[in-house]
Amino acid sequence: MPSFNVDIEFEVFCGTCGTGLCNNSETRTSRNRSANQVTVDACPKCMAAKDEEIADLNYKVDALETEMENLRTELQNAKTREQ
């Protein structure tokens, strides 16, 4: 759990999914102002969910591009038959 040199201990949770992020965070003192700071890495659970969402969207885009190409071919064939 992150803590400062003073007796302040706190827990860190993802604001999106609620996963505990204490192992993904650290405390430090700023170089210029000697102010306490907390850094938190991106939530691994939310990042994995976004990766899945992106993969699903890429799959849908590929499917739509294939469908568009098939429709273009079908349209071209229809134009050729009309001539």
C-alpha cells in the first residue's frame, strides 16, 4: 500500500471497475516543490477489457470491409449484365 513519509496510509482503487491498484501505484516527492505525489499505473483489468473491445471492433471492421467488397463486386456484375 502506498504511503508518504508521514503517517498517511491509503488504498488506491480503479474508478472504473473497482480493482485494487495498490500494487500499481507509488508515492514520491516532487523534485521542484517537495510536494507529495502519487503515481498510478493504468488498471490492468480495464486495459485488458479495452484490448478485447478493440479486437472485437477490428473483427467487425474486417467483416464490414469484406461485405462492402462483395457488394461492389455484385454491383459491378449487375452493371455488366445490363450492358
